[in-house]
Amino acid sequence: MSQVSKIDQVSINIDADINSLLRCLSNKSFSNKHSGFALIIDSNKRLQGIVTDADLRRFILANQRSPKTILEVINNNFISVQESDDRDLIAKDIANQFLNSKRGWDSNYPVQFIPVLNINGIVIDIIDAVDFDNVIEKIRDIIVVVGLGYVGLTVAVALAKSRFNVVGVDINTEKIKELNNCKSPIHEKELDDLLKKYTHKNLNFFIKPQEIPRHTGQSHIFILCLPTELDINKKELNLHALRNFINTLIPNLNQGDTVIIRSTVPVGTGSEIIREIEYQKKWKVGSDFFFLHAPERTVEGNALVEIYELPQVIGGATSACNKKGLELFSEICKIVIPVSSIETAELIKVTGNAFRDYIFAFSNQLAEVARSYNINIDEVIEKSNLNYPRSHIPSPSPGVGGPCLTKDSYFFTETSSAINPIIAARKYNESVPKQIVNQVLKYTPRRNLAICVGLAFKGNPPTNDTRNSTNIEIKDLFKNYFEKVLEWDAVLNLNYSDKFHFANNNLKGLNLLAVLNNHPNNIEFAQEVILKAESTSLCVFDPWRLIKIEKIEVNSKIGHIDYLTMSMHKYYEPNIF
């Protein structure tokens, strides 16, 4: 707290004369500059109002004379705060008063020096609003996250957790209803708890961005997390959702607003949007509005951990745009990496996913080669990687699915050469589900009943996302060959309230158990199924090598088990166990 003598230097009794007020306005402030700022107090030292140099100028211009008494120029509509050790609470109080007193945000800080009052209304300190600049900015700006899927909802919650004022927008009315009831439509660790903590406080949800209240001078930061999809048949990118929203957004943009694209887009998309905004609004990017590409890089199921831990790449149209991005993402990310252009950031995103798709194709083709010789591909990869710095081969998988890896390689098609190894790798990964089904059919001459376990596109970290899941593709292919195909997923729990629904019923005639994703609960489920199954022959397809087939308990009525991985086949009889 400041010394009382310094407060006295800028304090004057309400009954004092004008000359005394002028002398007070000339005193040094706490920043050792002429304050131009006077506290008007009563005989009990309670604050009654404030007078500034600006108040004097306005009075003289309006009345063409100097004031005769302090009462003529006193400003009773002043900003003050109650004493508190909570800086966030003080900043929120200041920001709310700026809005509610109609002082607006026409300058960075409409009021710079703010008195701190005790319970009796006596000034005990004066704070400089500039010292609260970061916290006030969080409250001043409204962050509007558009599209509340896996990308948008997690970034909205992370920003709310960092004390920003966040609004989520989605056209799905049921989703908005769920979120306003603090229920998450996606499976993400701790997400429901965080929704309960911040929803209806500094996190709110709307159907349309036009519904969001905007005060004079407030800036909006639009973070666009809209789907950019791929037409599976035509292999064409669909940016309709993003482009349609941009067309709706442009007429409602205010000067000072920021647009951040978080969706994955073809290189050059951001620059096209900037040109459209500049043309329609007659603005200049970097001064009238700000634009960045800040691609999502987290993994589903662990996004609320990775969003803080992983480096965030930002590419702004200008250095001023990059500064906006740094200020925002530095609050939620440990490392923020500015790059030289929007196009660089766009390419970084698709490069990361296309590279992963490419090397997974290598592993899957390697598994196909190993399968020809019944070689354990896990041993090949493990021993190849072991203590060898130039070998980083990933494990193969039953197809490479999900909403990102299945489409991002196609973002290169317009700019790359006719001979395109990236697309060749993608097409190979697309062929894997049929390869798997053909492999399994060799060991299932009887095809009465099949159980497919794990339909989400991945199981670890857990998710309920089935978009472009190769596991569903494999399950649907099996339906062409088996009389009946049942399905179960540890997260989705489709159609069954009891996770051991199958295990607690007669599984007579079970010919195939396919464990398609690597959720850890699949091990327990598979054990129960194998224990209850009654069949002369059972094929267990276990591409993730979750089941220790040599140690698992087996129903004595099972004649034999064909155990398949991505590359190997093993034959077991019950008397071995």
C-alpha cells in the first residue's frame, strides 16, 4: 500500500477553493509524474468524487469560463475498487465498471489512476490500471470459439480456465443445450468437471454469434474451429462450413477484432479470407483487424493436458497479428512458436499429419511383408529401433483412421507433383481394412457369429469419436460374411448398458473376436468373452497385441484358437492352457 502522505498530496476537501484544487492537480503522482488527478474528500476523509485536468478543460469549453467551486467540476461517476489481495478480483471489478458506467473502452485505459477504498469509503491506496493490463485485457476482450467439436470445445474450456471471457458458438441446438447443462458431448478427461466450474461464469454458449452482447469498444477474438471435411468418394475437400461462416462474420466484424483459424485448411486459405475482409470492409490487416492461423495439435482424449504442454504454432499476417497471438496463447501454452507467415503455419499443420500417415503406411506395408513369412512384426520393429538413432519405426495398426489423418494428406494434391508418394501412402492405408478382413477370413471357415470390440477410431487415449474410423469399416465388411456381427466399445458402449452383455449370455457359435482398438478395458472384455464362448473354432484378431493368449482362460468347449496379429498367426488348442 502507498504511504498516507502521498495520498494526502492528491487529496483535497470538497469545500476548498479552486486555486487549492489547481495546486493539488499539479502535485506529483505515484509514478513521479504530474498527476492531473485530485481526490475530492469530505471532512471524514471519505471519497466524494474525482477531478482531472480533462474535467477542467471540458467545463471551460462548455461554459466559456473557469469554474468557481469544486462542486462545478467534480466527477461523481468515478471508478474505484474495494481493498483486496486478489488481483483478478480487482481487475474484474475495474473492467465491469468501465462497461457499466458507460465510460467505454475508447482508449486503452479510460481511467488510469484508480483509488482503493476501505470499508468506510476512505482512500487507502491508488493503483495504476496499467499494472493490471494483462488481466484486464482478458476481461475486456470476448473470445468467441466457433464450432464446439473436439478442437473447439477443448480450447474454449482451456481459455476459460485461464480466466478469459469465453463464448462458445455452435449451430447444433442439442449440443448447446447439453453444454449449458454442463454436460460434454465428447469424451475428454476432466472436461465435465471444468464445464461445471466455468459455465455461466466466464464461459457461455450460444447458437449464433449475433446473440453475443458487445459493449462499445470491446474487441472480439474469433477462433474458428469449424469442420473441413473430405468427400471420401471424390477425394475433394469440403470447406463449406468455414466459408459460409466467414461470409456471415464479415458484416459483423468491428475494427480491432481478431480472426484466428484453428481448422485444418489448404495452404493459402487464410490469405484468401484476408483479401475478402479487406475488400468488403475497406480495412487493412494488422491495423484495422488482425488475422492468424493457429493450428490445433492435440490428441483427442488428452487434449486438456496437451494444450498446455505442447508448443503452439502461430502464423500472423503481420507482426502486430503475431503479437496478438503471442499474448493470447502464452496464457495457456508453455511454448508459443511464431512463424513467418500464415501459409507457413497452414503447411506445418498438414505436414505433421501427412508425415504420420506416411510412416504408418510404411509400418503397415512392413506388416504385410512379415505376414507372408509369419514373422513377428513387433520383434522386427523393436529390435530395429533398439539403441539405433536412425530408426524410429512406429507400430502397425488396423488401418489409419480418424478425422485428421484420413484427409490431411489430400491437402497436398493441388500443389504437389503428379508422382505423389504422400497420396500413395494414404491410399495404401485405405486398403488395410480389406487386407485385414481377407486375412481373417482365411481362419474363419465357419462364420456364424463375430464380435467387434472397439469402434472409436482409437482407444488410447480414450475417445468416443467414430469419424472416419477404420474399425467401423472393418466391422461393416465383416457383416458381408458373418451371419451376425455384434459390436462393443469401452467408451461408446453402443446399444448395451452392461459392458459384459455378451459375456453373460450364451456365446455358442462364436467364430471371431476382433479387438480393433487399444482401449485397456478391451483386455478384460476379451477375457470374459473367451471364457464364455462355445465353439469348435475361434479366431481372435488382436492387432494391438493386448491379449496374452498363452495365459488367458479359455472355455473348455472351444476346440482351438487361431490367434492373429497384423503379421502373425498362432494355433492353440485348449489342452495347452
